[in-house]
Amino acid sequence: MQRKRQNTDQDGLYERHDSPYYWASFVDASGKRVRRSTGIRRSIEGRREADALLAKWKLEAHRQRQWDELPTHSFDDLMLEYLKATAGERRSESTVHMHVRRLRLSFAGATIEQLRAAEITVYIRRRKGEGVSNSTINRELEVLSAAIAYAVREWEWPITNPVPGRMLKEPEGRLRWITRDEATNLIGAAKAQPKAPHLAPLIVLALHTGMRRGELLGLEWNRVDLNEGLIYLEARHTKAAKRRAVPVNAVAREALLNRAHWREEQCPTTSWVFSDLDGSRIGSVKRSFATACRNAGIADFRFHDLRHTCAAWLVQLGVPLMDVRDVLGHSTVKMTERYAHLSPAQTRAAVSVLEAGESRLSHVEVGEGG
């Protein structure tokens, strides 16, 4: 049956086969027809909400056309529509919502069009006074900046973004890593935990791929290609929201084969690489990992430090920082530069050129004033 073509040359809502949202068609203040996503998913309740949003857009266009009245948007309008339009696109929804709640304490009721650098400065001063770290303040402001940028790009809101250029300086991130001997002891301690047969191969994979805990625990078998020696991560699986292929070396391959054999014997229907006996995804290894660290005599070590260890080993073996960046999936090489000091070979080679002049210097007489 041929689908009836929807008329988007008239005011109203319509649906697109390539989008789960209602779309709106209306004439803006300049007389130009606009076709815009409402960001509201299709449903009976969503239809009413989308109708109300379209009516709001049309009223704003009418007022601007008749009285040159520019539309205004509140902080709550911005955040509500932004979170709704980008739902499911972020890895840490709960964290973003927490940042929005913090921002709302300062900006609720504020008009976005009137938001200026002074308000951002006041916000920073207030949060610092509450003892909040620079990095946390930056993460909160990043959410505000992202929402404003989205509104400008996707909805053509005539607003300015006061956040860029006002981010605070952050201290260098934590860098804790272990030696290969310590890693061997840690894996041995993990193997000694019969109730956590997944822990040792999980640690091995973290050490030899540099993958994050969430990327590993969320790994499905259909994204593991043992023939090609690759693990595939889609944008929704990564912190940087960019897909990447993670190479699997021989040691990591053995860890994956270990899990494949366990799956075949214990739970052949599960789709997760790291699953419980009932096939469900393992959600946390915090307790078992802490036990393994304690039994291995390794203090002040977190699961994420396995990723640091992978990077440290690579740099110490002379792998270029650009390649380390690609393995870890860093968005910029600047994040990888924190490991540069672990490879003194380059600086050692640089200062060694001074040795060439040593013999000549030894023949130079140095006067009293020298």
C-alpha cells in the first residue's frame, strides 16, 4: 500500500519516516516557511504537547511580525526542550540532570536572551563559595553551553552563548598506574575469587585494551570480532560519543576466549561478554575488585587506573602519543599528554647532543669571572 504523502506546505504537525518525533511546519516572522522538529516523540500525549509547542512558535512569529517583538525563552524552557530533544544521546543522563538541577538554583526564571558574562561570573563565584571544585563547575557550565549551542544550531534561537572563554583552570587529572609485576599479582588475586570468575579476564582486557569499565561491562558479543582482532564501540558506548575500533592483542584475545568458554558452558544465550549465571549484564565489580587489590597488596588503586596503566605501559615502550590517543579513544591528544613524562627517551636524546661539545668545553679556559 502506497503511503499518502504529507503536505508540509501548510501549517501543522506532520510525521517523517526517518524520525521518531513530530515535525512542525509554519511561517516564521520573515515570511519564510519553517519545517522544524519539535523534539517530542510521537504518542497521544506527545501530540497534545507538540500542538501546544507549535501554537507557541506561531504566536511568537506573529508578535514579531506585527510588533517587532522578539521571542524570549526562559532557562527552564531551554533545558526542558534540550533534554527532551537529546534524550538517549548521552552516556550519563543522570549526571547531566544533576548538573541541570544545580544550574537551576541560580538561573530558574532567568531569560536566556539576557544571560551575560556577569551572570556566569556570579554563578562561578557562588559555586566556589560552596566549596565546589573547578572541574565540577566546568562540567555544569558545559551543560549550559551545550544547551545554548543546540538551541542556536537546531532551533535558530537568536541568543548568544556567554560561557565560552570563562571555563576555569583544572588541576592535572589523577595518574595512578601499576607495574607488570603488580598487575600479575592483581590478576592472580582476582582468579582466587570463585564467586567472581569474570574479574580476572575483565582486568586483563582493561590492561590490554585501555577500555573504560562501562565500555567493558556493556560489551556485547556481536561487537567482538576475534577473527579480525577487533572490538567495535559505537558512539553511544563511548565517553567521547565517537565510534572506534579497539584492537585486540593475543593476551586480550585469551581473556575473551575465557569468557566465550564460560558462556558456552554456563549461559549460552546471553548477549553480554560479562554476565551473571542468569544471563544478565554484570553491573558492578567494585567490591570484588577492591578485594583483589587488597589481597594483592595494592593500595589506592581504582578500576579506572587500569586504563592509566595501559597508557603508561604503551608510552614506556615508546609508542607515540598520537597512537596512544587512538587506542584510548581520547578526543584530543592533550588528554594523552599527561603520560608524556613516562617516556624520557626523547628528552634524554635531546640533552645527549651536549655531550658532543663536552670535549671542546674541556679545552676552554674559564676566567675568574666565569
